[in-house]
Amino acid sequence: TADTYHPTIQDAIDDASANDVIEVGAGNYVQTSTLNINKSVTVEGDGSGTTTLDLNALQGTTSYGITTTADDITFSGFTIEHPASTTSTKNGFTLKAGNTSASPLNSNLVVEDLVIDGAERTPFDFHGIDGVTITDLQADNTTSGNGINITGCTDVDVISFTGSNNAWGAIAVYASRPTDRGSDN
């Protein structure tokens, strides 16, 4: 709904209609459970330099920090804090984009201006998506994983990505067993 304010980002997503734009102003936003973007919406922070999504409450759980499970999603403009766990339980992926089952697969995901430093597992994980556009993503100091995983995706455009000191490397492209297909184009 236009010009409606919500107490949390998840509340705004839950209240949104298809194609709505959810604007998140500058500031620090604490997420106490997985942020589930499960509708065709745009979620845009004020910019990675001014808007922080704090996932520290999920530390030491296997929960994903953020999931996308719908078509036509844009997610942009955040620094995301999801540091390595201080317990023996590893964190889930910071951004787990796409459906990992064979059906339905997702399409048309745009991610841009996102920064993740010090994640425990691969911070950006794209799985089973047709049409992904990656612009101005940064992943540094991942302790167990790549900066980006692209698994079983087609038509992926990596326009700009920077990553350093990630345990397994910068960008990895994989075939997908759950979707029974490789990555292409």
C-alpha cells in the first residue's frame, strides 16, 4: 500500500501486493528470523553505505538470513551483517535465492548494491533461477565457501562483483542435483 509504514521489513513484504516497491530508509534493521521475500516485489535499501540489515540474531543457527522464493524480485541497497557463528553450529547461507526443488523454479531476480563481509558460509547463493542480474555485489572474508554460488541457473548476468579473501574463491558455477540441470548462459 502506498506510503504505508511497517514495524519490520518482513511486515512490509507480507502486506505487499505484486510489483510493490518496499523502500527501506537509511539505518540499522535487526532481523530476528529469516527475511522471506516470497512475492514479486522490490525491496530496496537506501544504499549499502547507509542501510544495514543485521542478522546477528541468527548466528549459530542453520537458518538462512534472507530467502527469495518467487519470480520477479529485486533486492538492493544493503550492507548485510551475518558474521561467523560463535557456536559449533554453522550459520545458513546469508542470501539463499531461488527454489531448490525441481518445481517450480524461479525467474527474474535482480540483486544490486549488496555488501557482505565475514560471512561463515557462501554469502550469495543462487539456485534454480532463470534470469539473474548481479550488479555491485561485494563478498569478502567468507570463512567457509565462495563469494557467490550459481547452481542450476540460466541466463545469469554478472555485471559487477568484487570479492576477496573468500575461503573457496570468488564465483563458483555448479550443476544442480535437485533441479536436475546445469547452469547455462
